[in-house]
Amino acid sequence: MIRPELKQPADLERFREEARAAERRYRARILVCMTGCRSLGAVELGKALRERVAAAGLGDEVSIVDVGCHGPCSLAPVVVIEPQDFLYGGVKPDDVDEIIELTLRQGRPVDRLCQQAGDKPVTTVGEASFYRSQQRQVLANCGRVDPTRIEDAVARDAYAAAAKALTTMDPEEVIAEVRGSGLRGRGGAGFPTGVKWDLCRKAPGDVKYLICNADEGDPGAFMDRALLEGVPHQVIEGMIIAAYAIGATHGFIYVRAEYPIAVEHVSTALAQARECGLLGENILGTGFSFDIELRMGAGAFVCGEESALIASLEGHRGMPRARPPFPVQKGYLGKPTTINNVETLANVPLILARGKDAYAVIGTKGSKGTKIFALAGKVQNTGLVEVPMGASLREVVFGIGGGVPDGGEFKAAQMGGPSGGCVPAQFLDLPIDYDSVKEIGAIMGSGGLIVMDDQTCMVDIARYFLEFAQNESCGKCVPCRVGTRHMLDILRRICRGKGEERDLELLQELAEEIKMGALCGLGQTAPNPVLTTIRYFREEYESHIREGYCPAHSCAGLFDYSILDDKCTGCGACRRGCPADAIVGERRKPQRVLPDKCVYCGNCIEVCPVSAVVKVRPAGGSDE
């Protein structure tokens, strides 16, 4: 397909009207998530839709569009059908004929593919509780456009904000607009974006660089990945505006190689933007030139830190350096460099299009706009959510996420990834913003939000996240390299029931030393999960240490499996399913677990048809 070269803003507007007109030719659009949903059959579903819609003679009336993440990942594969906005989940190729007959021919929903609210099907996006409390500003077009077609993006006003900035504003005005909006970095630190841009613009030197940090490595986080996969042109447009503001002519998108769909979509978007003259020399005839290079990282968590990312871009091992000087003073190749997170840059076109005051209406006094979270863990509705800054944890977990499944009780939420903290149930109504979250010992982070229920051991959670941070430590500084190893050794002992009374004080002392002495932000925040779990769940640590008992029945060896005589039917399912031959008993009589042989796999609980297998205190302990 040959695309027009856009030599002036009028050409862009003409291209936009042509793209909109082409879209209006269709009376319906079937939007199939073709990013995360691929793992559950979206590719086969898309193929079936195209074949059968064509066979039904509807190919000229119905457009089937491969799009990015719709949000509710727990419903995958997810399909939205316009113009009614019917929301279907768990769609399979076998469902296509019914969709054609009921929805495309009769305009009616397929109720069995919709979510249920009691006895009533929830048919549209607007009715679904998952979307009701959200304000999808940055994600407005994610799941609505084909990320591999610049026409789809331009039809929804992509590059209009960049054109406005390049033709009607000078760089200082752009910076003032972003600064006045209150936008803070979405990568975790929350530094004011406009201030960072201003520092870089004023830094001495004619050559300056812009870097988009897409090295998202937090366990359970996929916000940046979803934006690059679903709306890559929105990120590119944000980079054009940022480059114009700071005076950069070359930029990088640094993305981890583990994101193949993001790499594919960004590569395609960059090529199409260049083809149209939206990247390269003399963009839209304004005299401003800027281009972007895609670089793939090997997946080192530490490369999410600015100076380590720069070292990696320069071809060195990704390790942080002492600051100052900061990157805005001396960054890539020793030149002033601005580094912004993917979500930060995706916010920028909204600010320029709507104005700083309209943007700042959303959020709290110190945290403006919205925040995207990757909602995961023990929650009914997992997925990608966007809420105003200041929304409470209760709104996210229960209002959008639907609460804990299977009647479980909410215990805590891990915010900010392995460098964040565990927020307990007592703070469910706390507004989520940069300042309030920091006050309780956590950090906003890039937006990972992992929900934990009453079956979660908080000591083991602290061990898990610290183990991740320790494994990902670059090893450059002693506090992080050695200190986190000592902390991890202590946590492992406690989880095995070998903890000592002095361990809690020692963990806190080590944590404070690491926070004060580590070279980079990742090392300095690594102890946060340990400190917050000790602060809010100290009794669980004490139970492990003093009683050799895990109250959550999670740490192997610190609880026993037992079979209830009054429930056991003697069917032998547990005995046959035990890989360690740790269950004995005669047929049709109560079975018995041999603790010395048990390997704590939990298979006996899974296979028991009458729920006779339970977890109890170790032999000799009290279960009160």
C-alpha cells in the first residue's frame, strides 16, 4: 500500500478525512484483541471470522480489525463489535456462525458470550463493571485501532497534537504546557515531566537525545507493553513533541526483546511514520527534523534505571553510575538526554490536544491525570485498567476487579513491583497517588498491582520479591550485591522455620543500610517489600520464628496435611495421586498422611472429591 507523503499540516488533515471516510464504508467493525489474547486462540478466531464473514457475503459491509488489548484479560479472547459496542469474552471459532447470524444480521447480542450480572447478561462495554469506574484517557484508542495501520491512528487524531506543537508553539511554550498540566513520570519515580524537559533544554550543548524507556521488567506488569502493542503511534507522537521541546533530533525506543509483538508493531509504526513524512527531515514542512531508532535490550531489570539503560545503549554492560551528573546534564554519549517512560510519553498528546487545564482537572493536587495499572493475582477480573489519580484501592480491586474469587478475603496488594510495598486491607480506601502511597511505605512504581488473598504468606511474598531483586542486581555496589543476599538468606531461613528472634531487627537494619547506601533507585527500593510486610504483618513473621508455623499454610514444612475421618470416604483418590507415597489406608476406610514422607505438593487436596484433606498446624502445635 502506497501512503501519501505529508509535507504540511493540511496534508495530514486531508489524510485524516480520507481515513475516516474509508472507515465509514463499513456498517460494523469486529475488533479482535490480537496481542495478549493470542495465547488463547485469537489468531485462529480472527482467521475464522474473516473466512466466514466473507462466505456469508458480508465482506464489504463488515470490517474485521486486529487490535490491541481491550483490558479485561480474564475474558480472553476478547471481541468488541461496533457500533453497538457488544463485549464478548472467551470467543472461539465455533461461536462465529452465531455471531454472524445474531449480531451482524439481526443486531442482537450473543448472550452466552457476554458477562453475567446475576441472571442478566451484560452486553456492552459501557454496562460492564470492569469499565464503569475507569477513565480511559491514555487507553482510549487501545483496542479500537489496528496498530499496524497508521490510517487507523490518524483517523482518531494521531499526530494532530504534534502538528499543533510544531506549527503554533515554540519549545518553551510546549514545556510550559506540560509543566502546567502537572504530569509526573509514570515510570515509578514520579518526577515532574515538564521540569525534566526544561532542565534538558537549558543544558549546554547543541546535540541532545530523547529515550523512551520501555524496559518494563516488574513481575506482573504489562502497561507499557500494551501501549506499544496497541497504540504505538501515540507513543511516537509523544516522542516527537518531547524532542521538539528539548531540542533533540534523534531518539531511541529501548524495549526488551521479550516483547516480540511490541517490537513488531513499533517497527511497523516507525516505518509508516517515516513513509508519511512524520519522522525524518523537515516534519510537515516545519523545519524540525527528528527520527527514532528501535533498540532491543536483553531483559536486565536494572536497565530500567536511567544510567544503566544509557550504558546498555552505548554498548556497555547495563550498570548504573553515581549521580550527579544526571542524564539531562550528561547522558547518552555524554550529551544531555531526556528519558521518559512509555506511559508518560503516551500522555503528552492528550495534554497538547486538550490543554493543560483540562488535563489537570483529573487527579489529585499533587498527582494529575490518570494511571494505568496491570491488575493481577487473586482477583476476579484481571487485566489492564486506567483510573484517575486518587482512586482508591477498593475501587480498583472490588469495583473494577470484582474482588477476590471463591469467597476469599482480601489481604494485601503489592504495588510498584519488586521495589514496591505490600499495602494491607486497612488502606483499601486510601487514595492512590504518588504521595499517599509513599506515606505507607510503598511506591506507585510503573503500575503493577498484584492482589493477594488470605491464603498468601506475607513472609514468602517478601522472600519472592527480594529474590527477584537480588537475582537482577547488577552487582556494582556492595549494599545491593551483598546486603540483599544477606536479607534473602534470613528470609529463606524464616520460611523454613529456622528463624531466630533477632532476625526481624537484623532485617530492618540491613534494609535501612541498603536504602541509604545503594547506588541506584532499584537497589535503594529493593527492601520495600520486606519493610512493609514486617510493618503490617509482623505477627506472621513471629509465628514462623517462634512457633515454626505458617498461618497461611504456604511455607512447606511449616504445616501438615491431614485427612478428616468424618469426611473421608476411603475412595483412595488422594493415595493414588500422591507422588511420594505419603498417604496410607485401607479401601473404604479413612486415609492417613505420613508427614515425614510428604513433599507438600498439594495434589491430595486437588484430587479429593469430598474436601476431606485440610492443612493444619505441624504435629505438636496448637491450632488455636
